Amino acid sequence: MPPKYHIETSQVPNRFQKITRSGIIAWEEGCLKCTRCVKKDCVYQVYEKRNLDDRQMLDSLDSACMDCFRCVQNCPNRLIHKGLNPSYKALGDHYWTPEIISGLWFQAESGRIPVSGAGYGGPFSGPGFDAMWTDMSEIVRPTRDGIHGREYISTTVDIGRKVMAIGLGPGGEIISQAPPLVEIPLPVIFDMLPWSPPGDNIQLSFLYGARALGTFAVVRQSGINPAVREFLPHVIIYVDGNPGDLKEELFSSARIIEIPDGGDPIALQERFKSINPALVVMIRLRLGPKTPERAFALIAQGAEVLHLVADEYGLEEGSDPLFIKERMKEVHLHLVDKGVRDQATLIGGGGIAMAEHMAKLIICGADALSIDIPLLVAMECRVCRRCKEGIACPVELDGVDPLWGSLRIANLMAAWHSQLLEILGAMGIREARRLRGEMGRAMFFEDLEREIFATMGKRG
Amino acid sequence: MDQKTAGLNITIFFCQQLDIDQDKNRRTLEKELGSQIRFFPLPCSGRIDPLHLLRALESGADMVYLIACPEGACRYREGNLRARKRVGYAQKLIEEIGLEGARIELITGTAATPATIDTIARELLMRDATVGISPVRSKG
Amino acid sequence: MKAESNLKNVLTLNNFAVTAECGPPKGADPGAIQKKGNILKGYVDSVNVTDNQTGVVRLSSMAACTILKQEGLDPVLQMVTRDRNRIALQSDVLGASSLGIRNILCLSGDHQSFGNQRQAKGVFDIDSIQLIQAVRRMRDEGLIIGGEALSEPPQLFIGAVANPFADPFDYRVVRLGKKVAAGAEFIQTQCVYNLKRFKEWMRQVRERGLDKKVYILGGVTPLKSARMAEYMSTQVAGMDVPDDIISRMKGVDPKDQRREGIAIAVETIMALKYMEGVHGVHIMAIEWEDVVPQIVEEAGLYPRPETPEE
Amino acid sequence: MATDHFQFPEIKKAPSRFRNALGKYRITITSACTNCGLCVELCPYGAYRAGSKRPRPSDEHLCLGPSCSKNDFYCVDRCPEKAIHIRPNPSFEVLGDRRWPAELLAGTWHMAETGAIPHQGLNYKTGSSGGGFDKIRFILPGKNGNSSPGSDDNISTAIELNRSGDSRPTVTIPVPLYLGGMSFGSVSIVTMLSRVRAATALGTFCCTGEGGYPEELMDYDDHVITQVATGLFGVREETIKRVRIVEFKYAQGAKPGLGGHLLGDKVTPRVAQMREAVAGSALFSPFPFHSVYSVEDHKKHVDWVKEINKKALVSVKVSTPTDVDMVVVGSYYAGAHIVQLDGSYGGTGAAPDIAKKNIAMPIEYALPKVHRFLLAEGIRDKITIIASGGIRSAYDMAKIIAMGADGVCLGTADLVALECIRCHHCESGRGCARGIATTDEGLTGLMELEWGTQRIINMYSAWRTQLVNILRRLGMKSVTELVGRFDVLAHMDYIKQEEVEGELD
Amino acid sequence: MITAERKPMAEIKAMLAPYRKILVVGCGTCVAECASGGEKEVGLLASALRMDAQMEGRTIEVQEMTIDRQCVYEFIDKLTEVADRYDVILSLGCGAGVQAVAEVFPKMFIVPALNTTFIGETKEPGLWVENCRACGDCKLGYFAGICPVTRCAKGLFNGPCGGSKNGVCEVDPDSPCAWQLIVERLDSAGRNDLLEAIYPPADWSRQQGKGPRKIVREDQRSES
């Protein structure tokens, strides 16, 4: 059994004051300075620790308040109110919701999984990943790791092609060659960002993080500069330009290379592998209605790893796009049907925003996934996309310290890892590899609604 | 843009209730003017503190505006009334150190013509400048 | 100089007393006092000298009283508690008596903020009633505040003021009672224009039997003009000038208004003269002392009774 | 049934513990007020109290808001100085969450305060989660439709908990609900006792949760369910013998498959003693029972308890995996009298958010599945099915019964009655800042036992009133008639108001 | 509580003129309550001073601190760590606070930022009114809870002067006549005996005795 995978976490403080859902609206005129709110009512010392962030004119009262309402309810002059913070609502967009963003901030800051008291407080279900639930097991023997530390659950997955049967020579000798396989301890690679503020520091943060976690970060061919070379064993070089421009020595240090689909990717794959047979080559496909067939065709031709990407909202291309989880299910089942599923690795990406999405996409058939925006959010990004429009970043991401950034990324990944363990543990599954495609151990909103509610109101 | 207040650093505090899409609406202006314009959204103009106004001047603003909801339209009923008094207090204080009180100004929207934050800001930029570059900035 | 108080003599012999007020000059000129004294001489029984009235610095009351005394008048030394603490007050009481001044009027005094020394520290160590009590004890028991004995007690006829027109109205008589209990022997009231209210006050005074214990002198101030009437009505605290007086003044041609003011004063004196319990009048002709003889004559109070002099 | 003559406890007013109650509207009085006192006189709901300088809107949570303007006692219009302003309370919109929106919280507080159905126009029936109960409505005949004749007294809300036909006693509760397990440690002793005392007054039960059987509860033995959970904290033969129902907890809906976790901060000496653990150290309740890896193992467990206490009924609490129907049948064959299905949206002292949201299914799906499966197996009437995990209101309760439950088990609603605000911070530091889910002495002192007991009694009395109203309008004489009546329910995604006769409520 | 008002900026500036490193110290008690010397006011004053210096092309260093109470040594001690790095302390305490801080730091120059005004009460937000003059000889029991020393412009003990009209004081028409209030309250309390009584001269030595007044309570003193 390999050594237990553990990600070191630490409290890595924010550089900016967080934007929170509600704020305290307190009128100071008329305040009796009874300090009841300060001394007695606030068990979190929010008032005592109050300060003003000059850069953003933000009051720490807002971000530190835990919403117990005692000050509101006990102020003798009724001077304290709470109000929704419109800036919170303005965070992100319909998909990258304020709840998701602030959840990611918490995890990146603390490395802890979000735990709370009282029951679930969110919507009953929702679109995309919110329309499915994972299973649990009442009494069969599950394995648990994480907080209880009892048994080992592996989250390791392999990237590469597998031979389905060992070919034996006439003398019984093994003649089939095992293709190269790269193991990552967490089913996550870091993808290129759809957008980000300029500056190398963000990329450096990713690389530091990938190296520390034992995984990979995708870097465009054009972005391979001297600073990146140091990290080559943890870089997936994305060859989106002229392959001839790549220096040969890169192939000896790199372990994975990604190429876009289109033209003849298999030929390119073979060309790279002829330079370094230990290379794993990954083909990047934009998800769409034709992906199942295309995936099968590529695998049949010898593709090792398919990176199936949706857009930042998890949507494939096309006029009536499917959500990544639906198309992934379809690709997976199609490959199962064709009997080739286990030959290649499927990596899904696009719209992965929470730890649960990781588990759910694996259940829907991915071996691993690629993430992008959450890594930026870990560094306090507000998903405002101002940088895209050439406006200064409100949290000055361009000036981020790569070390700080990588610690935040490590924290986030540690929290995701722990949450994956929670899901696996509850299901009684010992390995992330075995979670893949376990659709029977999930519950889908559409099925349940049809089964349970559509019959309501019918007599008999 | 062809603003009359060219060269001046403008800081705008504003009540977000005025413009639900403020975050999007102010972007073009921010892009055009860069660091010359800074927006600070507030959940209510009553959240303004004289300290905010002073700190804005101290950190290099030449003009500080607070845009509040029209009277009677404050969601907290009295937030904008309180804002008015606080602006007055801050003006008096800066006048005592020889800075023009006019560098801080309260702008009250009118209920009849709800405007986006960028149109209000543009109007302010098009006004004849009553003050020049702040001595805090130029001599500091 | 052992002369008795002329005012006391007039009152104890049951005469209707007439006193007048005399404001000292804002300067060190004794002639101004002498001049005013000579105008009043023979027409009044005694002359009050104000003590830095309305907080304006003037020639001291004690000095002015001394000058009047020298001119043959019977002065009333006004003494306010605003400017001196109990040490200075008691010392001045002794000084006044030693100079032959035989009447003292004890007041708290107008607040310093009305005068020309607004930054002054108001002393108010003791109040007017405490001063009355102190003077009475000095005279009758030969003891100062705290109980120490005097080598020679002062001889003074002790007066106080009352304002029937201030609020709270019902308490005004109580307060008069306190002043009497403290030792006041005569009372000079605020200017009477509102006879109705004054009558009501006098009724309360009689009800308490205070008119039997103290000599009450009604205050009279002749109006110079309708404007003055209005001013006093609205701007001077504690003054009550009813509307009918104001309209009566206004109803007269401005050049005849002085005449009308004198007429009102005379009528008021006549009314007071026949009011039970009123023992005299105190005429406060502010900076218009030369009208006093005319008023006294027209009110039929001239000549003044001769009182025995020691 | 004897319980039809059950004497329900008296309702007594139990106003907020805090100076300013939280309501939908905020009343302000400007300095124009002359303190004439007219508003105090006018308001029939008692929103104002007289004050020294001006009246105090001390009970503004009772205010009807601007909709009051049609009344001749509308203070805003009648105030001679026009000094009164009524606006939506900004704090109110911050309150609660999708499952327990502010109106549901305030409506529940109102019931707990007064025992009456809220009059302020609050939605006290559903939340705004956008699915499940929140999209399900009763199809009720019109107000004057074919409701059952006679007075409400003839409508029974009682249910029987032992339907197995074995030799164990029958246990009837006059209301189709009992109160679920919340351990001493996760909640304060005052909270625990308030719930047990309220359950006693209501003739029903309250479960201890996994954390021992504090001696303060012993006066109420007949109304206590003692819990045997995976950590076996505080489980003793002696306590199993005291009670009428013993509950095995296999899983908790909010964190199925994960076991329990009590953070060290909440393990005070008293808690530690009760659980035979060390103060200050975090306690884990493992998952699963290490002695249970099959239905057969489960049966051994049930038999063990039945042996120790010959009279007790056995309840099994499970959560809702895909195969929940099989789990229930297994429990039945293992000899359980009651199966409590705990849906995934239930309450908890602390759980990973990922578990609360994603693991296992909501109770609205699980219950019909189980009900239908048991019917098909022909054993539905041999076992009592209790639904829990996300039952927030009398309407949720009635709906889940119509979807196949016999009764419900509650937890969060009780805490809301005690003025829980659902800030979701039960787990942190000293625990609940409002003194409900805490073991901190200072914070525990924020609540009084009598008050807490009465609030819970008041709330459930109001629930019962609502249940009786629903039954009456459906023409039913007993809540048992409602079980499994999917036909009286409509899901708004599938049935529209215009497709039904009567009212969707 | 003790009330105070900020001094005009010009006066503060003049006093601070010789100094470059300024420690601005607020007080979290009375003067915070009357919004003249709390943390907020420290922030405002510090900001104003910095801007002022900037405008004049001077560089100054301003550190802001607010302690719980400037009149108690235990709280002042919090300043010791930082104080010696500054040239001057600008205290936003009341007179008692300024002097206590001065005593703790004998080598430092100290400047008051406030004018200490009176002992008073918050009548309403933004309005503070004096109602005690700490005369050391409280007679409120005789005057129905209304202090004639403080609230009568002339400090009269034996009834109102002649200037009381319509319930207001002639000196300040915005203030009620204290004696009007006393008379009304004593009357409604049925204590006319107190209205008739003559009060002897007060013992002012309790207020203006021999230098600073002291209260000694042996039972409260620490043993050593």
C-alpha cells in the first residue's frame, strides 16, 4: 500500500477583507455606548476586533459577523440592523455564485472543509451538478479516512492508456508493451485559465501548488519560459502552436504533453512518443454532441488520454448545449458499450467549482478532472472578470506572492481531498478509481421527480 | 472622455441600492479613467463614516462624492439623512485645516429619474470644477 | 452719624412712602450723583442706589450712597450677591453702616451675562435670602455667618425685592414669605403695569398676613414711549406690560407719549395708594429722574412728611 | 381511544427573550412624536408600549405592515404628527436560508410565542427551497366544501406506535409527532429539558440523542426515548430499562455514513462525565456500528435490547440511501416496531456541508418509495414509519403523512421555537450564541426552562390546530386516514391550480 | 459622565507645531460617549493632522491609539511600549485623563485636544446637558432631584429670581428655569415644607477646598 496521501495545511490569511452576504448597519448617532453589543452580546468579539480596511473602505464588522443577531435584538436604541450586502450578490455570476466563491475562499484560507451546524439551508435541487445526490451505505462495511483516520482510502488515479490483456509470445513471454502511466494522488490537474490578470505570479502559484501536491498544471507552449522549466515534471505542455517550435530537451523532462484535437492528433501523438516513449499524450477535445463517437474513434486509433472540456459554465459547444455531467455520462456509457472504456483515461474539465463536482463528475464517468477558476478564487479572485476588460483587479491579483498563492491552492485542494474522502467513506468505497462510473450509486433529480412526484394528485 | 475635471482624482462612495447593476455599469468608466476614479459601493449611504471621507482625501483624492438615495427613499429610512450630517461634519473638519469643504460633496439622486451609477458619475465629471488638485496631494 | 433711617420713620409712622431709584454714572464723577440727588430731594423719602445694575460697571453703590447722604438724602444701598462673596458682602455691610447709610436692599442681582463684563465669574456665594438673613443677624445679634461676634453691630433698615410678575406665580408669595422670615423689613416690587395680577398677588400676600409683617412698596416706572412699552413687554424678563397699556401708549401721538406715560404712572400710584397692604411706591424712572417730582406732585404725594431727625 | 380525551396543555404567552423581537416590519417614530399615546391605544396587536419620551414599538413583530392601511386603526395614517414610519425590516431579509426563510422562522416564533397561527401575513407553511415540500400543496376542497361535520374535538390526531401485533404494550401518542434526538453536549441541558418537558405535556416522546441520559430527565422517563448510537456514549443497561422506547441510530440524515463529531470545545466536564470521556477532547461517533455489518447482525442488536427491556418498543433510525426501501424491510424483519427515516435535509450539531447537501436523498423522495415498497410487501400496517429530516412546519408534517408516513420526528423546529435563528454556527467555539445548542455556562443561562418548555408546547399546539384544520377540510376524522393519500397532494410542477377543484394550499 | 469638545484645529496645531512624531491617544470612556475623544475621533483627528502637514509640506508621523480609560494607570500602561517613540502625546482625554497620562510619562510633552466641559447627561443624540457641578455637598434631596447649583444660572438656593418667566430662564431661554421645575416637583410631591424652608449658605469649601480634593477610603486601598 502506498504511503497515505496527506496535504499539509495552514491558516493562510486573506490579503483583503472578505465580501460577505450580510453587513451590520449600525447608526452611531444615538449610540448610548452601553457597549452591551461589544462586551456582552457578541460572543465572537466582532466589535472589539473592528477595523477599517483603507484600501477598500471595508469594515471588518461585515466580514466577521456570524449573524447571531444578538446585538440587533438587544440594542436598547434599536440602532443596529443587518442588511444584505449588495456587493455579495454582485460576486461572480449565475454559475460561479457568491456561495461557491465564498466557500472556496474559506477553504483556501483554512484548508478545512466547510462544516456547519443546523441542517442544510440551500435549494432543494438545481441545475447541473445540483440535480444529483450521491449515495451512502447504511450498514455495509465502508472505509473511512479523514477525520477519523481509521482506514485508508486512496484518491490516486492513473493517467495513460492501459492494455486490456497481456499479449504472450509463443514461448509464453510477455510481448505486449505496457504504455506509460502517470499516477496522480488526487484526481485533479490544473488547467489553463479562461482569463486572469496579467503577470507571471499567478502561473507560478499554480506550478508551486502542482509540484507540492504531486499533480500537474497545463501550460501553453508559448508560456514555457525559464521560470517554468524548473517545474517541467509537473507541467503539461499544451502544444497549441507549431510543434516544431518546441525544443527537444523539453520532451525529455516533460511527462505529459497535451495536443488539441483536429487534424490528425494521433499522428502528432506518435511523433512525440517517438522522441520520448515515456511521454503520456493527452488530446484536448471541446465537449459537444459528437464527443462520444469522436472519443471512441480516437481511442480505437490509440489515444491514451482524452481531456474533455466544457466552457467555464460546464456547458459543451453547440446551439443547445448539454451540461458536462450529462455528456460525460453519455461518453462513458458509449465507451463502455464499445468495450474500450478502460483503455483510455478521461479527464473532464470546465465548470468544476466545488469538491462535490469532483465526486459527481467521476461518478458520471470521468477518471479525473481539470480545474481552473477555483484556483484563482483560492487567491481571492472575485470572478468579476474586470481584468478581462482591462480594469485593475480589485484584489490586486497581479501582485500576488506565488508562495502565498501556492499555499492557498494547497489548502483548497486539501479541503477538496477531505471532502472526496467524506463521499467515498459514506458510500463505502475504498478507492477513487472505483467511484468512476458508479451511476447506480447516485440519485438523479429527474428520475426521482418522475418516479415520486409525477404521480401525485392522481386518484388511486 | 471629455471631462471638465480632467486630471482630478475622483472618489465616489455610493449607495448600492441606487443601482442594482452598479458593478457592471461602472466598468466602462473605470476602464477609461483608470486609477483616477475610484468607486466604493456602500450597502447604504448611512454606512459612510466621516473617516472614510477623510481617508479618501488623505490617500490622494481631489474630490470625494457620496451619492445617496433621494430623501424618503432610503431603505433604512434614515440612512441618507444621517449621511448628510456626516458629510457636513467632515466638511467642517477639513475646512479647519484649510482644505475646501467643497472637496466633499453629497449628491442626492432624484426619485423621478433613477440613473445608473455611471451616468451619475459622468454628470459629475462634466461639471465645472470648483476645486483643483488637492494641496494634500500636490504638496504631500 | 447716628441718624435713623428716614424711610423706616416714614413707614413706621404709617405714612405712604415714596422712594426713587438713582443709577450711578459709568464714571468717577460725583457731580452726576449730586445732581440727581438734588432733583429728588424733598420729593422722596429715600433714594435707592443700584449696584452695578444689569451687570454693567458703574460707580459703586456705597460711594454714591455716601455722596447722597452728604447731600442730605436718605440713601438705600443696593447690594447684589453676584459680585462679592460672603466675606466682601459682610464687610461692606459694616462699612455702609459706618458711613451712616441706614437702608440696605438685598438682591441676587442681574446675571453677569447681560452686562458689559460677560466673561466675569458670577460669584453667587450666597443668595439674596441668605444675605437678608446674614444682615439681620449681624444687626440684631451682632453675629456674622458662622457665628463670630462683631464689636459693633451695623444699623440698617433691611429691604428686599419681589417680582409678582415672574413665574411660578403661586410660589412668588411663598418666596416673599421666605424673605420676610429671613428678616426683610420692606419690600420693593418690580414695576407694576399689570394691576390685575398685582392685586391678585396682594390678595395672596394679605392671605398669608405678610402685609402686616413687612412694608410693601409697589414699583412704578413711567413709560417714555410706546416703543419702550413694547420693549419692556417682550425683551425684559420678569416684566409684565399688558397689551392695553401698550395700545394706550400707541394710541397717542409720539410727541405726547411721555405725557401719557406720566399719566399712567400717576394712575398706577393712585391705585396702589388705595390698595390694602401697600405701604408706598418705589419710582424707578430709568435715566429720567427729573420727572419724579412731577409724578409725586400729580399723585398728590407732595409734600413729603417731615420725620424727626436725631 | 383513550388519547382522544387527552388533556392538551394550556397555551401561555411566551414572548421573545430578547429586547427587540425580529419582525417583518420595522416601525420608527420620529422626533415629531408628541407622545400622545394614540398608537399605543390603537394597535390591537399590541405592537407599541408606552414610553417616557415616545412610545416604544416593543412588539413590532406583531405589526401587519403596510397592509394594515385598510384598517381604521392604522397608526401611520392616524398619527396626528405623522411621526410613524413602517418599512420592511432590513434585518429580516438577512434572516434564515432557503429551507427556513425569514417568514417561516418568524411564523414559527409567532406560534411559539402565542400558540396561535400567525396573523401578519407570514408564510409559515413552506420555505423557498424550490422543490420538495415547498412545491407540494394540499388539494383542499373550497373553504365551504365537504368538510367533516362536527366539531374539531371529534378529529383525532393520535397515532399508535406499536403496530407489530407482538406482546409488547401499545403506545399511543395524541399527536403524530415526537421529538428527535439531540444529545446533551450538542444542546444545553435547558434545551434538552425544555423539549422533554414539552413532550411530556403533549403526551408524546423526546429522544435523548447520543450523549447519555442526564439525571434531570428521570422524572420524565415515560416520555423519553433513549438512543443507542454507534459511539455508545452514555448507553447503560440501567437507562435502557427506564424507558418505553429504545432507538438505534444507524445514521443521521444530515451526515449519513459519517458518524458524529462533537468538537472539543463543547465537551465540558459534565458532558464528558455523561459520555465517559475526557473533557475538552473532541468526540467521534464512528460509522457504522462496528458490530453490525449485515441484517443478521442488526437483528442481534434488536434482540439484545428486547432482552434487556421486555416492554420497550424498538425504533431504528436510518437515513435515505438509494436502497432505503430494502433497509426498512430488513429492519422490520429484524423486529423493529418503528423505523425512523431521516432525510438528508435534517438538522445537526455539526456536519460537513458537502454531506448535508449531497449525500442520500431528501425525505420527500424516500418516504413514498418506502411506503409503496412496504405496501407491495404486505407489511405496511405492521410497522410504524416516522419521517424526519426536513420537516419544518405543520404543513410539511401533514404532507409527509399523506406521502406515507405515520408520523414525524422533529428537532430543528423545536430549536426555532426557542429562537434559533439558523445562523449555522452551532458547532463553533462556545457554541450557539443564543444559548440553545451550547454547553457554555454563560450562554446556557440565556434561556429559562419554563419559557423553553412553553414555547415548544405553544408551537406544537398551533401545529395541531393546523393539522386538524387540514383533516377537517379533507373530511377526515383521524390523521391515520391521511397516511399514503397521494391523491390529496399536488406537485406544482405537474399540477396547476386550474387543473384541480378546490384550493391548493 | 464627563463631557468634552474638541479644541479648534488651529489651537491644536499651534500646540503641536514643534513636534514631528505624534501619538494621538483616545479614551474609551466618557469622552467616547460624548463623541469627542473615542476611537473614531482619534481617527478623524489623526487624518486631519496628516493632511494638514502634507499641505504644508511637513512630514509628520501620527500614531493612533485608544485606551479604555485615560484616568486609570492600568490602562495608560498600554501606552508605555510605544510612547517613547514619539515626541508628543496628543490626548483626547478629559482634563483628568490628560494629567494622568502626563504623570505616567514625565519626560514626554503632552497636549490636550479637548476642552473638558462638564459633568452631564446625554439628553438625546447629539445633545449633552450639564447637570452636576461636583460641589461635594449634594442637596438634590431637598430640591426634588434638580440641582439649583448647576441648573440655576445664579445657583440660587431659596427660590427663583425675578427673571423666571413661562418656565424658562432669563439667561438662557433654551433652558428651563430650574426653580420652576423644583417648585412644580416639590408641589406635586406634597413637599411644600421644603418650599418654605430657608437654606443657609452652602459650604463651598467642599468644592473649592485646599487644592485638589481627595477622597480617601482606607477600606479600598491596597495593603502594600
